[in-house]
Amino acid sequence: MAELWKSLPSWVRNIVVPILVLIIAWNLIWFVVGAVASLVGFLIKALVLVGVAAGVVILVKKAAKS
């Protein structure tokens, strides 16, 4: 691996490789952000669904009593 690195021209080592590393890091960061955001969105939807279901159960029980 060191031989491959040393065989690259200096402009590739100093310009192209850092740009590629930044692009890959940027994509990984946004992948993680997207995964976390989708998980939070799913949890919010699940909580809303549980709340609506609880409200329906309460209303049905009240209607059954009267």
C-alpha cells in the first residue's frame, strides 16, 4: 500500500485524495443524519398512532358505559 501511495504523483496525493476523502466523509455524515432523522420521524409517528389509539379506546369505553 505504501508503494502505491508513493507511486502516485504529488498533485494526486495533495489534491485529489483529500477531495475524495472529503466527499466520502460528507456522504457518510449525511447518511447518518438521514438515518437518525428517519428514526426520529418513525418514533414520532408511532407515538401519535398510540395516542390516537388510546383516545379511541377511551371514547369507546365511555360510549359503552352510557
